[in-house]
Amino acid sequence: MALSSALLEQAVDQLATLPGIGRRTAMRLALDLLRRDLPEVVRFSEAVRNLREQVQYCSECCNISDRPVCDICANPSREPSQVCVVEDIRDVIAIENTHQYKGRYHVLGGVISPIDGVGPDNLHTKELFRRIAQGGIKEVILALGATLEGDTTSFFLYRKLNEAGVAVSVIARGISIGGDLDQVDEMTLGRSIADRKPYQQSIKQ
Amino acid sequence: MALSSALLEQAVDQLATLPGIGRRTAMRLALDLLRRDLPEVVRFSEAVRNLREQVQYCSECCNISDRPVCDICANPSREPSQVCVVEDIRDVIAIENTHQYKGRYHVLGGVISPIDGVGPDNLHTKELFRRIAQGGIKEVILALGATLEGDTTSFFLYRKLNEAGVAVSVIARGISIGGDLDQVDEMTLGRSIADRKPYQQSIKQ
């Protein structure tokens, strides 16, 4: 694709670096931006730059935050002895939306993925171990995705946390609520049978 | 979705203004940008802003161009009496890639779409009529998409150009080359029968 404009070429190149955006889509996005008023495009460009330039992370849980300590960590009514380990802010939002969890979080910022060159040191693992070392944390709940990378990360954290003498739990895996059995994949269904629990217990909740 | 960061919220809001990007995808893009090095994000942000701020349009054909007159309009070997009217730069690139066309272009910058509030005056139609009035153009080839909006625009231009005494043609519509008949939609197949031409003519090409 030979373009008559280096400016357009550069914008398309940059937009195409976004995950899931190919050159064709990037061109569509660039032409859409071109049709807008200048102040609108400046607002777009600044919002992206400001995010990266001014972003702060909570000094406790490493979540993205505009303050040195995030709202959840600063909230005294959130149980400080319980820490739920998640991949990123989206997972915090998802869990908060359930209104089921009253403890604190720890945001890793990713999962271990050797293919992408992400090891434990590229994640906020040191900060987690530091929090554990400071004492007061009794339970760590691992709430990472049920993927190869998520499982690898959970196993890594389990071994380290176990050494430190903290109780480690992992969120339940099983069939979705409202789901039909014949729609569930074999792995999940197999796991949900292996992880069955007494009926008496399930109706108590 | 309540976010703990206004900076993130603003970036997600802005990314979600892009066509085809919902808030979920916008969040994924924002988190991806956050993981990059600052100079990389600055380059991204600047490329978008520069495009809108510094873009120029060819004074002849209205295509995006870094020079006052684009490479095609400045090329003396391109037939000046033939002008192909297209929607945007993507169509110029697509037609150039066929190596079948040696005339000039006129880029409308869109098509008439009352729903989106786009009328003839929002497009580079005046510039086209000005080129026609200057004389020297014998044929205008309408190469707009075969959509309701494209057809409306073609009809509008046809009436105006016809008044001006220019020959107006439209690119052929029919079955794709290499296509099976049973894969073709009824409208296209019907059109390709109505627009049939003598076999003798078709083998000459």
C-alpha cells in the first residue's frame, strides 16, 4: 500500500501497533480521525499521552490509581488480612461488580508468559511478597485467568506464598451459573466433577 | 464500570470514540498503551495529532497529500481529460493497484448520507465542478461504492455533470472474476444479466 502522504502513513503505522488492529482497520481509524475537528483530535491525542505520562500505581496494591494509595486500599472497612491477586484493573472491576468480596487486592499487571518475555520480575510480584513480609495478611486468593499462563503464575505464587506460611486459595472453576451441561467444554466439566462438594454445603450459601 | 483513575477513564472514553471500538476493546487498548515505554506512546500520540494538524489536500483532486499538488496530479503522463471520482484515498490506492487506469482522480472525501448529516456541500463536489468549468475534462468515471449512499451520490453528480456537458460513465457491476454463480447475491446477478454485453466484445479485452 503506497500512500501519497507520509503523515498518513505514520498515523496508520502507529494505529496498527494496537492489539487486534490491522493496517486496514488502522487506515479506517486514521480517516475517521481526519474527518474530526482539530480540538477533538487534540483531546484524543492528549488523553492517550497523559495516561502514560501521568499514570500512578497504588503503593499498596499496584492498581492504576490517581492517588498514591487507591480508594480500596485507603478504605478501612476493607478486610486487610485478605488479598485477592488479579492480573489487571479489569479483574478488580469485575470482582467489585459482584459485591461478593470485602478484602483487598493485589494487581500483578500481567501473567507469566515466557513466549511474550514476561517473567515474575516483570510483574508486581516483589510488591506482593513485601506486603506478605510486613505481616497481617492471612489469606491470599488467586483469581487469575484459567489459562496456561494464569495457571503457571498461580503455581509460582503458590509455592512462594506457601513458603511464607500464608493460606493460599484459588477461585472455583466449574460450570457457569445458568449454563447447560452439553454446552460446557470437557475440561471444565471434568474439573467441576472432580471438584464437587457436598450438596448440603451448596444450599447453605 | 467505575474506574479508580480519571486518567484511565479519559483515555478509554477517547479510544472508544473510534469507529468499531467499544468500551471493552478501548480498555484493552489503553492497558496495552500503558505497558509501553513512554517515548513509544508519545510517538503514537504525536502521529495522530500531526496527521490532523498538518494534513494537506491536493489543490486539484482533493486527495490527502503532503504537497500542494499530489504526485498523480503533478504527473504529466496521466491523462488530464479523464477524471475518476472516488470516495477516499483507499479507493485511489485500490484502483492504482490494478494498473488499469492512467487518468486523474477526484476524491470526494465521503458520500452523500442524510442519516449522517453529509450533504453534497460537505464533500469536495464544488472543487469537482470548478475543475469541470476550467475545461479540458472530457470524461468523468464514477467509481463509488455500490451502496445506497454511493448510488445517491453518483446520481447527484451525474445530473450536475450532464448539465455541464461532460461524458459520465460508471464502473461495471457484475459477478466477481473467479466467482461461482451460486455464490453471487440476487441483486448483483440480476444486474450482471441486465448489463450483459456481446461475447465478441468480452474476448477482445
